[in-house]
Amino acid sequence: MLTNIMYVTIYVTDQDRALGFYTEGLGLEKRLDFPGPDGRFLTVGVPDSRCRSSCGRRRLPRDSRPTRAGMPRPVR
């Protein structure tokens, strides 16, 4: 049984747009915005809650031609 969730990762293509959606649209607050060496680490969360959502930038492989239902190809 789950009793606590700390992070939930949501992959997005545009972190700035996602930040606006989650903060202005849904009322979440920005918790962390760190431009690290491997890319930006951005988290948002419900005010007065420990749970955070990480909005990670999705990086598609070079061979990312859509397959059925528009899903990217798996990396080999």
C-alpha cells in the first residue's frame, strides 16, 4: 500500500509552457528550477504538500519517426 509519494515525473516538450500551465492554470507552485549540466530540472507542487511533479524535457532519439498511434520508436 502506498502511503507517501515524493516525485512524479511528467515528460514535456516545452518546460516553460508546462510551468505556465501548472502554475497559472492549475494553481501549483514552482518548487525548484535548476539549470543543471544535464538539462533543466523543474518541479512544481501543491501548496503545503510534500509531493512534487518533475517536468522533465523529453528527448527523442534521432530515429524518432512515429510508429502506430504517433508513438516514438524505441531506442535500440
